[in-house]
Amino acid sequence: MYEGATAVTFSEPLSPPPAPPVPLAALLARRELGLRLLAGPEDGALHWVHTSEMADPYPYLLGGELLLTAGVQLADPARFVERVVEAGAAALGFGVTPVYDTVPAELVEACVRHRLPLVEVPPGTPFAAVARALWRLMAEARLSELRRVTEAQQSLATAAARPAPVPAVLHALASRLGGRAVLFDRDGTESAAAGREVPPAAAEALAELAGLVAPGSGPASASGEEAGLRLAAYALGGGDTLALGVATERRDPGDHTVAGVAVVLLSLLTAPRGATDVAVRDGVLTRLLLGAPTAEAAAALSPGPWTVVHARGGDGTPFAAAGLAAALGTELVDAGPTVRLLLPPEAPVTAQPGWTLGVSASTAADGLPAADAQAARALRRAEATRSALVRHRAGGLAGLVDPAEAAAHARVLLAPLGEARAETLRVWLSLHGSWDRTAAALGVHRNTVRQRIARCAALLDRDLDDPDVRMELWFALGRSDQ
């Protein structure tokens, strides 16, 4: 026990069987049994059933059972009930006939006094039938619990594959357990949390529990209670994150298994990178700082070609950039307002939920600065067009402009000309302003060409002798029909 919580243990209890308990009310609802509740609440939890005609059954009880008896040696009903309660039995079932025609009044009074559920078993119902009904209910509960645990495991695994896996796993865990899930750093502070808020006393007690667990050097888990909540803390495998804390209103048998799956996933997601990877990366950084060419430094990581990705989005958590890097298959990430990633050749780039991506062309190590600029431009186009992913397009200067934007600009720019004048301008520009060759190509007189070109200059209000104007018009004419 520690200050701030009513109880603490360092392992899960071993006494209950590997099945969820059955509510007494579920057994009472089996009409074919004819059971009747005479005393105590009906919300008790039955873990198993046991039959005994001993005057003192205490040494033979494990706790949590429905004890069935016909009162063969019931000399002192009050003392009998006291011993049954001390043993931790969940309920008492009393079979009438052949020993007693009715349930003894003293037995009923003792059960009322100790709030021990007392069930009357009618003469036509064998104890074996009650036991069989309870085992069937337990089997149904076990199947339901296995289904719940399996669905929770699948939900956690799906969450771990999302762009921001750590907060996604926490949200999935809190949702499945119906409580709050918290990651604690080694200094005891919360690094991430999900689920509904808990009272300050419970939050403080959960943090204390997290400080008691440690991978390798201390207990792997600890549990306690505070403010009506069930608390549990689990040590994680490494990294800056120390423990996972869980606070719930109740603790079902499968919850420990669900939390265990989350512990494994979070240990992997928050673990530091391998020593080999860190050593290689540190070596590359050292070479760059000492003046080594980019190509030489990058060659230590991979021969390439490389792809640069710029990204914005995520859920705003510290794990978002790392989650995106994991989804794209790289560990080379620069987190910031704009996340920048360097992808090896075996890592394809696909759209990621919640992110906007700009992707460069593949390049050798010495082309990484240019690829970084390509990715930045692609990201700007993606944001402007509200696209999840935009790739750099090759093709010189024309490839730097979005085709739809270029076509729209061309239509506006050339609208005053009409089809005939635009075609004359296109041929004239393609022939470098030659009047005679343009006239021959169009099958008209050279003076007609002069008149049309002069009219084009007037309608466009542009100086067609200016090379920049000619370049812009040529570009527009090539995209006006797109």
C-alpha cells in the first residue's frame, strides 16, 4: 500500500478462473431452474459453483463461488453464514427437502445481516442442473470476452499502423477499456493521454503507480484504486517513455490482456532507434560538419536514388512526424512546421490520411538540394489545389506550372484574338517572326500576315518584339487547347 491510493499490488490475482464472472441475476433469470432470491443483492458475481454438506465449509472454498447446500449439518446457521462470508463466497444456494421443507429463518436472517445473497433451490431442481446452467453461462461469457479481446487487439493493431500511431493507440485503448490511458515520461510528466478526464486525486495516484514500475529493474505492473477508479500502470520497453497508466471504472478479466497488447505496441513505437542506425547517422552528420561533400556523406546511408518529401498536417502531437516517417518507410525525418523526409529508393510514396505531401523527383545524392526545392514547390501546389499528394513534374520550366492553371491563364490571355488570329500568331512565333515563311505556311499574302500580327499586338496590348512577351505567348498558345 502507498500513500494516495487505497491498495496496490504488483501482479494480477491468480484465484479467479480464466473466464469472466457470471452475474447472479443471469442465473436467477433461468426460469427452468425455479430459483428464488431470499436475501442479499442480485448483482453478485459468480466465478464457479461448489456443493458442500460440511458443518464448516471454509477450508474448501476459494472465494467467488456459489455454494450449494441442503443443510445436512446445519447446526448453527449464523455461524455457518459467518464462515461462508469469511471464505469469500459470492452467494449461498439452499436446497429444500429432503432435510428442510423451507429455508430456515435463522439462515435468512444471517444472510440479510451479512448481505450474502441467499437463493432458494426448489425440490425439483437438482444441484447438478444449477451447476450445469452456471457453467453454460460462464462459457457464453468466456466466448463474449474472447470476442471483445480479439476486437480490441485488432483495433490496437490498426491504430498502430496510422500516421500518428502513438496517440491513435492511446485513443483505441481508452475507448476499448472505457477509461483514460496516459503515457508517462521518465520524469513523471504526462507525454500523451486519451480518454475522459479523471479526478485530480486519481491522476496523482496513477502517476505514483507509474513511478513504481520500471523495465528490468522493478515490477512490470502495479495496480491500485483511487476515487472509485481502478488504476493500473505498466512498464514500457525503453526510450524516454517510462510507463503506460490506465484508469477505468471497472476491470474485466480481458482488460489485462488488452492492456498488454497496447504495452507491446507502445514499447515498439516509442523505443529508440537501433544503435547501428544511430551510429551510421551520427557518422554521416560528423562528415557533413567536417566539410565532406553531400554525395560522400549520403553514400554512407544508401547509394540512392533519394526522394525528398515535404509534408504539412498530422494531429499536432510530438509523435505525428515520426508516425508519418514510419508510414513512408524512412527514419530520416526533420520535424517542424513543414516536415521534411528523405526516402530511400525502396520506399514508395503514397497519400497519408491527415497529411498534404509534396514529392520530389528521384535524385542522386548531389541533387538533394534541388530535390528539396522541388518538394517544397510540389507541396505549395498540393495546398493550392487541395490535393493530398502532388509530385514534381519534369519538363523544364513548363513542368513547374500546374497544367490546369496554365490552361486557364492561356484562355484568358488569348481570348481577345479569336481562333484565326491566334493560329496566325502561333505559326509566326514558331517561324521566328518570318513574314514570308508564315505567309507560305498559311497560304496567304505576306501583307495579310503583317496586318494580323499588328492586330494581335493591339488586341493584346503587348510589344511582340519583346522576347519575354514572345516566350509568354508561345507558352500560352501551347496550353490554350488543354
